[in-house]
Amino acid sequence: RGEGARRALEAAGRRPAARQGAVSVVAPRLYSYHVVASYPHDPECFSQGLAYAPAEGVFYESCGLYRRSDVRRVETATGRVLSRVANGDKEFAEGLALAPKGDGDAEQAAVYQLLWHTNRVHSYELQTLAPIAAELRTPMVGDRRKKDGSLVGTGDGWGLAFDGTHLIGSDASSTLYFLEPGTMREVRRVTVTDEGRPVKWLNELEVVRGELWANIWQRDCIARVDLASGAVLGWVLLNNLRQQAAAHMPQGKRMDVLNGIAFDASEGDGKLYLTGKNWPRLFEVEVQAVQASGPADLESARRHCIVPTEVTTP
């Protein structure tokens, strides 16, 4: 168990915390992708969070919606659900990450699962998914506003990741919260911006090679974010990935948006996995830089990926 926990934490990105520094003034780069492999994924899972545990060769996944939420262990090659723990009927599961328990033993990992509109976090034992008794709450606020523009304060929890030192949470706004594993004590916040423009609706999160990757809700885009400053370093444009998944959708079923990023850092350059809410497939993809022909290409990507600030969280 100790070795499995160690490898899970390494895969989740365990490394010294990023140093805070000046916001980069370099324009984001653009990236495309190609599919390396495709695997079955449960189309009944409204995927909210995804993490890979290399020692077990499985995914941990958080599936959402009221009366349908759960946390589960999933076999990589087949998509078969190996075990699952259901959430309460009034709980809407959100992001998920693997991180230390925070009880003084850095080698003992736990599965953390955010809940929507409650400020609450569940934690589970790795492998067994046995609930850990501690009641955890986050400081996250949310981005839902009244007509006068003031925050409602819904306690949103959307995405969750682990950078090797801290859990990182999102709440629909452009804010990232760096949290202490085991306590959810806030360490710091950063605002995600693309050359000064706030980037909100940060949904599923994953640390990939020292960057935070965040898919934007209702956009087929992933923002590559500098952990220290919050500056967007690049945009991964996932045009047509949803259509590739839809080709495998059972008749009469409906897919939802992109929402699932997992990274296996255990060998070589690592493997990147993507899926979505009620998607029937999970994809291993490789990302490559594309040469923008001019500023118009970047502005086009920004229009596609950045949610206007006047658009409120539903």
C-alpha cells in the first residue's frame, strides 16, 4: 500500500511547489492534438474528475448529478468499474484528486472529492474507497452573482488537482485556490488570466509537467496555466474530439461536454487521457504546438475558449 500511495502521488505531480513570480507577458501558444488510443468509458458517468494511479493501473473517477453521484475505480483498458461508493442523494459530486491524507504521513494517499454548492469535500482511502471520517470544507466562493453584480456565495466546487504540495481547486470563477491536503486550509490564491483577461469557468483540473491544465466548461479547450502566476501559457484546441466520442454513443443516449483530464507521469513523457460527461470513450492523446499564422489565429482561439466576463454562471 505504501508503494502504491507513493506512485500515486508521483503521478499526481509531486514536486516542490511552484515559486510565485511575475506574470508572463508572452502570448499563449496554440496546440492541437491527435488521438493515440481510444478506450471504453461508462456513458452513464457524468464525469467530473479523473485521476490515474499507475501503481494500480486504474483511474479514479468522480461522477456527478443528484441521486447519481459516486466515486469509482475504473480499469483502464476496458472501462470496467472495479468498485464504487455512491454519494448521498442530495450530493452532486465534482472534481477529484489524489493527494496525501495530511495526517503526518506523506506516503499515505487519499482520494479527495469535491461537492457542488456545499463547500464540502469527501475523502476516501486509496484502493478500498473506504470513507475517511474527517469532515472537510473549502473556502471556495463561486461565481454566481445577483443582478447588481454582487456574489451570491454558493460555495461552488468545480475542479480539483494536486501539484505535489497543495490541492488546487476551482469554483467557476477565474480563481484558483491552493489548499493544504487533509485540512483544506487556504494557502494562497491566483487569478487565471490570458494577457490580463480573466479566464473563468475553469472546470476539470490536472497538473501536467509542472503546469496546471484546466478545461473550460462548455468549451472544447484546455488552458495551460502557469502555477505561480496564473498566466495562460497556451490553449489546447480539441476540435472534433467530442464528435469522435459521439460516433460510439449508444442510440438514444445523450452526451454532454468535455470534462476529464488525467495524466500518467510514471514513464517517458507521460500519457494524457481525456473524456467527458456521459462520453462513451476515453482518449489517450498527444498534444503538439501549431504555428499561428498571425495574431488573428490567437484572437480566434480566445473568442472560442474564453467565457466573456458578463456571462454569469447558471
